[in-house]
Amino acid sequence: MITITDRALNHLLDLMKNDGISTDTHHLSVGVVGGGCSGLSYKMDFIDVIDTTDEITEIGHGLKIAIDRKSLLYLFGTELDYSDGLNGKGFTWANPSASRTCGCGESFSL
């Protein structure tokens, strides 16, 4: 499974609040799709309908994460963090399975 830092969780909860959606009705969907500089890209979205084959885990404060089984293989052991520093703002992924990442950190290869 993946881990999510407190900073990332708090930012996700803020985004949900700003968009007027609730942890009672929505999940964080995380996955991997083909594309990007290095071949695979991370994707995230808030969803209100989950697939019956998704792996569901609560990550804190009532927020649940849904990961499709194919993506779970690529994401196992990955940490999602959030930074709002001067040198970059946004979510960052630390994936121990990635053999190469692009400069922006949004895509990787195995």
C-alpha cells in the first residue's frame, strides 16, 4: 500500500473542503497511467463511485483511498507528500520501485 504524509493529507482535506465535497461521499482515487517523460504517470482525483475491484483503505480523518489493482503493483511502498516551499509547490511521490523519474517528479519508469 502507499503512505500519505500529514502535510499531504491536510492539503487533500483542504482541497475537498474548498470544492465542497465530503469524505462521507468521496474517496481519493490514486493510480498509474501510461505517459509522461519517463513512461508512467501518477494520477489522482476525488471520486464518488468506486470500482468493486479497487483496494480501499482509510488514510485518516475519514478520507479513504481507492487504488485499482493494476496500479497497486506500481505504487506499493510509495509515499505521497506535499510541499509548498519556495522551490516547488505540489504533491511529490517517493516511489521505491521507480528506476528513473523525470525532473518534475510526475512520471517514472521501472
